[in-house]
Amino acid sequence: MPAASGWTRQQLLVAFALYCRLPFGRLHYRNPEIVRFANAIGRSPSALAMKLTNIASLDPAITSTGRAGLRGASANDRAMWEEMQSDWEGFAVESQRAVGEAMDAAEPDDEVVGEADADRVGEDRATQTTTRIGQSFFRATVLSAYNGRCCITGLSLPTLLRAGHIIPWHVDKSNRVNPRNGLLLSVLHERAFDAGLITINDDMTVRVSCRQAVDNDDFYTTSVSRYDQQPINLPEKFGPDQKFLAYHRENIFQQ
């Protein structure tokens, strides 16, 4: 492959989209996904893997644990990181378009979650498409951040996992696609979180509501109550925002 010039915006969009969807431990040039995307954008797998680790150096969730990534992030990398953080939905749509153009076909949306369908009645087709892309991006990014495991139980079966919102979908439109407004939970614990039966303390431990305590229910005890005060498994990147968790404790959790 001939020597490449500076990274174009389209190439950066693809790289950032890939960073969001890959666990930190898979950001290496032998990863088949990196090889495939590198070929699609005209970069070597080594160059794309290096770009991904440069992006990782901008992620506080990575650097706060002592993992630094590579310290070669460019001004354009930093600018796109800020752009992504300020408009997650816009980034999801534009990066999806860039990936589709690079691969000559749009990525499949098979993993789109459906919890917001009730909020979409009356939306036009373009808005629904944006919503669908955003949901798919959110789920894929949260799945990647938590390495495909429920942050409370460690469950890893994809069909029983949900990328749940901390501040509900219908409450905060600006953070619908923000992965820091997400937790990867089992179906049971996602429903319990939405109902305010459980929440996450500021020290990242689980708190179980006493208001809905169930006597003589062994399943509830072993599946929910037992996790009270237990630490959650923190994500590798895009850690939950403390402001969002505080909102959940104050407005949704059944004290």
C-alpha cells in the first residue's frame, strides 16, 4: 500500500466509529475488523490500529486506569473527540454514513433496540431513520464499553442483555445516544433499574430499594437483593456520568 497522506474527515469518522464499537483489548492490527476497515479506507491495519490507540488516549475512562494508549493524538483527533462528545446523535449518523460509503454498503441495523418505539409515533421517516441509527450506535457502543457483560451480574448472553439509559430516553433528548448515559444490564436488572428498584451509588455500588422488598421470594433475593452494596463492573471506556447517576437516584429510585 502506498504511503498515505494526512487523515481525511471521512477516514477519521470511520476510525472513531470503530473505536466506539471495539473493546479496548481488541485495538490491534491483527483484528480482522480492523484489517477490513483499514482496507476500505485505504490505510494499513497498523496505521488504523495506531489511530485507534491515539483516540484511546483522549478517553478519560481509559487514562484514569493507568492505560494511556498512544500519545500521538492530532489536533484533528482532539477536535473530533470534542465534536462527538457534544453531539452524539449527529456523530452517530455522520459516522454511519462514512462507514457505509467506505464499505459500499450501510452497516446492518439488526441489533437496534426497541424501547423507544412508543416515543416515535408521528415522527417522519427521516427522523425515524436518525433515531434508529442512534439506537443501534448506542447499543453497540455500550456493549463494547462493558465488554459484552452485565455490569451487575456479569451475564454475557447477548439476547439477555440490554443497553439501558440512566436518564430515560424520553427525558433527555440531548443524551439519548451518549454512551455515558448507558449501563449494560441483564433484561431483569434493566427493568428493575428503569422501575427504580435499583440504582447506582456515587461509589459505583448497587443500591436496592427497601420500598419494594419482597418477603419469602427466593428468586428476588438471589437475583436482585443479593447485589445490594456490591460494586458494579466498570466499563473499559465511556464510564457512566455521575450527573446522570445522581439524576436517577434523585428522580427515579424508590428511596
